[in-house]
Amino acid sequence: MQTVRVELGERSYEVTIGPALLASLGERVRQVSGATRLAVISDRTVFDLYGRAAIASLTSAGFTVAHHLIEPGDASKSLAVASEIYDTLYDAKIDRSSCLIALGGGVVGDLTGFVAATWLRGVPFVQVATTLEADIDASVGGKTAVNHPKGKNLIGAFHQPVAVMMDTDVLRTLSARDIRAGLSESIKHGVIRDAAFFEFHEQHAEEILRLETSVIEPLLAKNVAIKASVVGEDEREHGVRAILNFGHTIGHAVEVLGGYGTYRHGEAVAIGMVAAGRIAVLQGRWTQSQCDRMERVIERFELPTRAANLDAEAMIDAMQRDKKVKNGKIRFVLPTRMGFVDVFDDITVEQMREGIRAIGM
Ligand SMILES: NC(=O)c1ccc[n+]([C@@H]2O[C@H](COP(=O)([O-])OP(=O)(O)OC[C@H]3O[C@@H](n4cnc5c(N)ncnc54)[C@H](O)[C@@H]3O)[C@@H](O)[C@H]2O)c1
Ligand SMILES: [Zn+2]
């Protein structure tokens, strides 16, 4: 078992990573909360698999536990579903001394975090992450959100959890595709912040894909530490936190134009990283050999590096609408050497077209 601390002053918290953690959930919540009442929020798939164990652990630690189940999938990240959860919290007499427990992936985490940020102007919540996407990215950093019909994550708040738990055993029920897609942002963390960690992916790709405990626990701990250090420097994304968007400018356009559902988020980010790497090479900021090296690792994780039917002009248009655009300029996070990136806004439209051509089939 490993523990990584997310250092955010009075909002600091610990992330616990390891096998068989679900059984000690009650004890862990007891350490961070004086609550008597809890509400567990989960989706039906996760709850069928792990709900009983989670609730047993919580009740045996003396808590009174209500629960609310949502349908799996991003469509549940809505104000309508949040409103149904508020009804459950009201009936269960959840007050500011209570605690919410998010049991699930990024959808359950973002939604529960949003509800926790807004119910009674803010109640504590604990994240029990059950997907690699949540372990590597979504559960650390305090971004919570629901979707608006016009766009993803448009309604939200910054609200940090009081503790995060990542049980590595629960990952075994994920589909192979979700495992690969979830690992995309682990590769990203290496490229943007830690060359040795990038190399870890080169050396252990097969063991990582098999979720071997000897590699998966240190891999998750490193991801949490990298994300925590970036978020610790810039909790509300005024500056350095933007580097986490490496691969996301073009990746997001691939995701939107491919139609949500065609690509998993991590797959679109993998394609976006290849395009951004190519743009960095065109601008003379990165070497072709390092860009090729990144692409080879993405391929070894069986993630896509190319996308079919890309319309460059529509993609550039979509990028200009992205909420991360500042003063009309598209900002790109580009590698300058392995483990280092910077944010640039001087990419010409021709270079963007060339980057997009590089990921075409
Ligand atoms: N807040 C952030 O910083 C942040 C960062 C990245 C992503 N996100 C958000 O996270 C969401 C995506 O997260 P996700 O990929 O975890 O999606 P998800 O929560 O929908 O989980 C994916 C699927 O896996 C199932 N599942 C979950 N755990 C399982 C397990 N252990 N075994 C078997 N099946 C399991 C779920 O029921 C679901 O069908 C998006 O809404 C995205 O916006 C947020
Ligand atoms: Zn992402």
C-alpha cells in the first residue's frame, strides 16, 4: 500500500493506493470524518460489483449509510441527475457534518463532487476511484462538474475531496479497452513532467497492461504525485495547470467531431499527443526522434495514433470554440524535451493543418 499526499494547505488530503482497500473503507472514512451519516453515490454497474463490500465496511465502522444509484455513462452528469441526488440527501438527513462517498469512475466522481460542492453550500466527500481514468486523472485535483446540453463540464466547481482511495483489485473487472484508454494520460504525465516515468512505460508496457501489482501500484502513485504537484502549484488553472492539457486541444476536436462515443477520451488524447508532438517538431521545438519515441509507446499500449475522416478546417474551427482559448488564440502545450512542455500561442494555421495531416489515415 502507498500513500501520496496532495498538498493544498487546509484542503490537503491523502490518496491511498493498493490492493484490497475496499474492505477498510469504513476505517479510512472514520479517520477523516466525524460523520454519523453517509451517502454513497455509485453507478449500477459499479454498485453491482463492489457496492455490497463498500456498504458492509462502512456500516461495520458504525456509520448510517444511505445510497443513490445512477445509470452508468456520461449522460448521468446532468443537473437533472444531481437534483435527484439532492432529494436522496434531503431524505437521508445529510448535513454538513455528514460525508458523501463517490464509488465509481470519473462520472460518479465528477457528479458526486459537484453535488458535494453545492449541497448546503458544501459538504465533504471521499472518492473511491474504480477506473484507471479516475485513478490517473479525474479523482485528483478537485475539478467537479456536470454537463450542459451545449457542452461537457460547463457547470462545475472546484471542490477537493477529504480523501481518495484507489483499490487496485477493482481494476480487474475493467474492459481491456478501458484499461488502455485509462493509461493514455499516464504516458502524458511522463511526457509533460518526468522523463524517467516515461521510460517506465517503455520498459514495462506489457506488465502495466496486465495490471501486475508490482508495476500498477507505483504507476498510480507516480501519476497521483505528478498531478498533485501540478495542481499544488496552480489549483485553479491560472497558469501551470494548463500543461495537463497536452494532447487535449486536438484530442478534444477529434472527440467532438468523431462524435462522442466513437473514441474514448484517452484514445482521442493519444491521437492529440501525436499531433501536438508533430507540431512541436515542425516548429523546431522538439526532435523527430523523441516524437517517434512517444508515438512508439502509444502504439505499444495499443492506443490509436491516427484517426479516419479528419476535416482539418472543421477541427480548427472546433479548437477555436474550446473553452481553453484565450483572446482568440489557440494555445498549444508542446514538448520541448522529454519530461518538459510549455504553452505556446504562436502556432500558424498551416502548422495546425500539418499536425492534423500527420494523424490522418
Ligand atoms: N475532474 C477531472 O479532473 C476529470 C479528469 C478526467 C476525466 N474526468 C471525467 O471523467 C469521466 C470519465 O471517467 P471514466 O472513464 O472513469 O468513466 P465512467 O465513470 O463512466 O466509467 C466507465 C465505465 O466503467 C464502468 N466501471 C467503473 N468502474 C468499474 C470497474 N472497476 N469494473 C468494471 N466496470 C467499471 C462504469 O460503470 C462505466 O460504465 C468523464 O465524465 C470526464 O469528464 C474528470
Ligand atoms: Zn484528459
